[in-house]
Amino acid sequence: MGWLAESLNSSIGKKFIMAVTGLSLISFLLIHLIGNFTLYGGPEAFNGYVETLEIVKPVIRVIELVLALIFILHIFNGIKLWYENKKARPDTYAVDSKKENTTFSSRTMIISGSIVFIFLVLHLATFWVAFNFSGDTHEKAMVYYSVVLEWFQEGWYAGFYVIAVLLLGFHLNHGFQSAFQTFGWNHKKYFPFIKKLGTIYAILMAVGFASIPIYFFINGGN
Ligand code: HEM
């Protein structure tokens, strides 16, 4: 097993872990956004959706555990890669040529990733905790929608969501194409298409997730 640990710890091994975990998170986000869109159907639609998930709670728990491991691997490896790159190429080195060869999204991965991480901690400490650890089951069934509604009435909370998911958009824009590049799918003919697809996906996620706090803040859910 020593060889496995060694190759996963190499630079390309870490990039491979980033790509696999990143693409898994990309799939999770798509499913999460589709589920969250039931909020636009009103309390019955959203509470009904969460209640349906409650029926398969053991399965959800396993998914949550796998998701937590994926997030930890992604964050841990991302920080390690960033640190190693920084050590290899200090900031003093040709800032201008760096700008020419890279995009805004790629240069700011550590910043967008860190803010999305802070967002995730706040998000889980509010929604996930409220959904999983408050009141008895019957009482909870009535309040899922109101938990979301109440939090998004808070200007700072809704505002931070919007900023965080816009940065998430930049993170996804680079992450998507970068994962395909790591897998070697960067053929001259197809790569422009992958890049475009990544940008469309990133815009859809940023606009889709941002629309929810904006809608609830402005309309109060009515
Ligand atoms: C407007 C935006 C969002 C809303 C309204 C929202 C809503 C929710 C809700 C209600 C839960 C609790 C589900 C439950 O435990 O039954 C949840 C969980 C979670 N959310 Fe979000 N979410 C949003 C954006 C995001 C984003 C952008 C990310 C990732 C960067 C994210 C990651 C997660 C994770 C990892 C969980 C825990 C896993 C789970 O229980 O499904 N969410 N979200």
C-alpha cells in the first residue's frame, strides 16, 4: 500500500484527488440546487421534499458521511497544492507574465475556496443543525420552510450567501475545466467546448443559488 500513498501524495496524485473530489462536489451541487428549487413551490412543496428525504434518512446519513470525506480531502489537498505551488513560485516572480497565462478564476482559487469554506461552516451550523437537531419529528415537519424564510430575512445572512455563491461560481468555472485537464481530456478540438460547458455550469450554479436568498429577502416568501 506504500506505493498508493506515495503516488497519491505526489503532485499529480494530489491533482487527481482534487479532480475526482471536485467532480463529485459538482454533481452534488447540481442535485442540491434542484432540491432547493422546491422552495419556489411554497411551504408544502419544500416541506414535502424534506419529509421525503426523512423517509430514507439512513441512506442520507451515509451520503452525508461520504460527502464530508470528499469535502475534507478536497480542502486538505487544495491547501497542500496551493502551499507547494507558492513555495515553488514565490510572488516576486514575474507577476505580469503570471497574469498573461492564467485567468482571474484560476489565480483566486484559494481565496474563493476559503470563503466558500467559511460559508459552508455557517450554512451547516444554521440550516443543517436546525433541520436535524431541533424539536420532535412532527414539530420539525412544520418548520423546515420557515427556518429558511427566517434566516433569509436577515440582511447580513442573505448578503453573505449571495457573495459566497458568486465566488463559488468563479471557483467552479476554473475547477470544472481543470479537472478535465488533469484527466488528460484537453484535446485541442474538444477542450474549448469543455471550457464553455464549465462556464455555463458555473453561471447556472451561481445565479441559481443566489436567486434563493434574494427572493426570500425581497418577497419574504410571499
Ligand atoms: C441558497 C442556497 C442554499 C440553500 C437554500 C441550501 C439549503 C440547504 C438545506 C435546507 C440543508 C439541510 C438539508 C437537510 O439536512 O435535510 C442543506 C444542507 C447542505 N448544504 Fe445547502 N443550501 C444552499 C447552498 C449550498 C451551497 C452553495 C453548498 C456548497 C458549497 C451547500 C452545501 C450543503 C451541504 C454539504 C449540506 C449537508 C448535506 C445534506 O444534508 O444534504 N449548500 N442545504
